[in-house]
Amino acid sequence: MIVLGVDSSSSTATCALISEKGVLGEINLNDKKQHSVLIMDMIDRLLKDCNLTIKDIDGFAISEGPGSFTGLRIGMATLKGLSFGTNKPCVSISSLKGLAYNVINFTGIICPIIDALRNNVYTCLYKFENGELISLTDSDCLSLDELIELLQEKDEPIMFLGDGVQKHKQTLSEKVRNTYFAPITSNYPKASSICSLALPLLQEGFFNDLNTMAPIYLRKSQAEREYEQRMGL
């Protein structure tokens, strides 16, 4: 089975092709161009470099969020279109879970943090158990203080990664015990991680309903918040 995956949840645009044998190819671009400009060109280039066409793809994988509202919408619309056009299944995967998969060899608690602005982060706690990535909490948008309070209860080593690390590293180091920080290359989303998480689901026959599949934001957009403030809601 060949899976094509995309993660557009951050400033990094990434697409990958994997099979049961491993990663066939991957492109990661941390570019200022909008994802709407990059993603289809990246997919076309990756398919050509791997001597494949869209007809060779058996399933699709897409990051569902949380993350950049615009990036998530672009990526999901693109993959839904490809899935519908080829009549091949599509699976959506949490962008936080995709980040956690980047440090597959860590044995403690994995805490991906995506910057949600205003001293907030998108986060979820994970751990690898018997080779499977298990969620220890629900995905949530927390203030940094709320996250620290949650982690202060933990005795195990904690690995932080994600684009929120650079902003909050010093505070986390000072207030959380047994802290580790992933290599800088692991702080960026990788479509190969999204694909790797989706592959066993697709092999088992699981797929999302394209009519209901949608990004998961975890909080309202700035425009929605400003509108509610103006309307006194």
C-alpha cells in the first residue's frame, strides 16, 4: 500500500510518500510562500521523483490540526479533493500526534507544543507503549501556566518538541522536572509521521467520511473572537 500524506498545520509545508517498506520520498519546505502555492507543486514533484502517478496512490493522510487555521483548511481541501477524485480513502491525523511520532525512540512522556499565541499552546501528552503511540490526555489549548501545573504532577522524563519550544524553553526548563528537548529538526511537522500513523488504519479499512472530515482548531479564530467581542456575546 502506498500512502500520500500532507501536513500543512504550521509554516512548514510537508508531503511524503510511504509504503509498508518505509519512506519512499518526502519534501519539507519552511517557506514564506502560502501553502496554497506550494502544496500541489510539492505533490507533483514528489510523485515524479518517485516515478509514480496519482493513480498509484492507495490512500491519503492529512493533518487535521490543531495549528494554522488557513494552512489546515488548504491542506485538508487539497487532500479531500484528491481522495474524492481518485475514489481512494483518506485518514486525518492529529498534528500533535504527528509531532510526537517524530521522537519515536523516547521512552518517557512526549509533550508536543504548538504556539497558539497569547502565551497559550496547543498540546497533548503521549507515550509509546508496546510500539504504539498512546494519548495520555485530550488535545487542548492551554495557557503555559496550565500546562506547567499539569506537568508538575509527573515523575517521568518529559520530552518537549514543536514550534512552541523556542518561545517557552527557558520557562519550562525552570518549572518542570526531568525536561528534555527534541533536536531542532524534530520540532517541525513531517508528513512521513502523519503517513506512518495513517498506514495501519488504512490497512485495517478505516477511513474518514469526506462529507464530515474537517480541521480541528481547538479554539475560535481571531476574527470570530473579535466579532463576538463587538457583538457583546
